[in-house]
Amino acid sequence: MLKSIIFDVGGVVLGYRMLECLMEYLGDDIEEAKRLGDLIFSDEAWLDLDRGAKPIVDSLIAFREKYPDDYPAIEWFISHAQRMPVGRPRVWEQMKRLKEKGYNIYILSNYSEFLFSLHTDGLPFWQYVDGKVVSYEIHKIKPEPEIYKYLLKKYNLKGEECLFFDDRRENCEGAEKCGIPAVLVTSEDQFLSKLKGL
């Protein structure tokens, strides 16, 4: 029996525009945007920023020292990070409807503490949410399958009584390995259609 709905944040509750955001600075060079995104997100300076271990200024200094040629783009990206997400109010309306039908609503995210707070604080969907797990809680980035196990344990959930929505196939597969049925979100319209059927 389905009791709980789990929503990933990036690409599901919010549209996520990391590459598009980088391309605002770089132009239409998607390969350069991917290279720069991989460089930023794999660097210890970003991980320190993610975990809240150091202030933004310290991370920027570290990036400037390590990557002087890429630094202008990195600085621009970090200073414009709040522009990455796009709200999905039609999804939030469905979250409200599901809550009114008696489902428990949970949020799951691989965002860092920095990005999660930056992108979600004050948004109206929180009034429908029963709980959340963000990767920084278990001190890992992209921590599948640990993040799913942690969610189940934290809220005493049974995987077979949950349904998970994510826009990345590997995340859906990771959830299913932990006994949580998952739906791959390929478009907002497909996602809304599935939610309306619940």
C-alpha cells in the first residue's frame, strides 16, 4: 500500500539549470560547460563550500589559486548560483493535493547544504513536506545507496510503501536497489500526469 511520496529536488520539485547557467557565461559551448561543471563540483574547495566548512570567500580564493585561467567563470558561476533552479508551481499544487489525500511527502536531495538552502528556503512547497534528507547529512556527495537507506531509517519508512521520483536513471535504479519503487521524470508534463494518477 502506497503511503509516502519521495521527491528529489533537482529536476523534479525544481527545474535545475547548472549547465544552462554556466552557458550564460560561456556561450553555447556545452562541452566547456560540462568540463567546468565537473571541475567545480569535484574540487575540495567546492566540497568545503558544500559542507559549510568554509565561507564562500575562502573557497573563491582556493579556486583562484588553483585555476587562474578558469577563475573568472568559476567566480561568475558561484555568484550566480541562485539563478540555477526554476520553480515548478504545478508540481507544488500536486504535492498539496497528495498531502490532502493523506500521503506523507518527503524531499530527498544530493545538493550541498549551500545549494539546498540557497535554492529552497522560503518556497511554498515546504508546508506539505513531512521530512527531508540532504546528502550533507551523511557527509557524502552523490551517496547512493546510503542516502535512500538513511531516509528510510530516519523516518521509519518501508521501501515498498514509498514511491520515488527523480530525473536521473541511476538515482531511480539506486532507490529500487533499496526496495523503493521509482519513477523516472522525463518531462514536467509526464511527471504531472503520473502525480495526477495517484
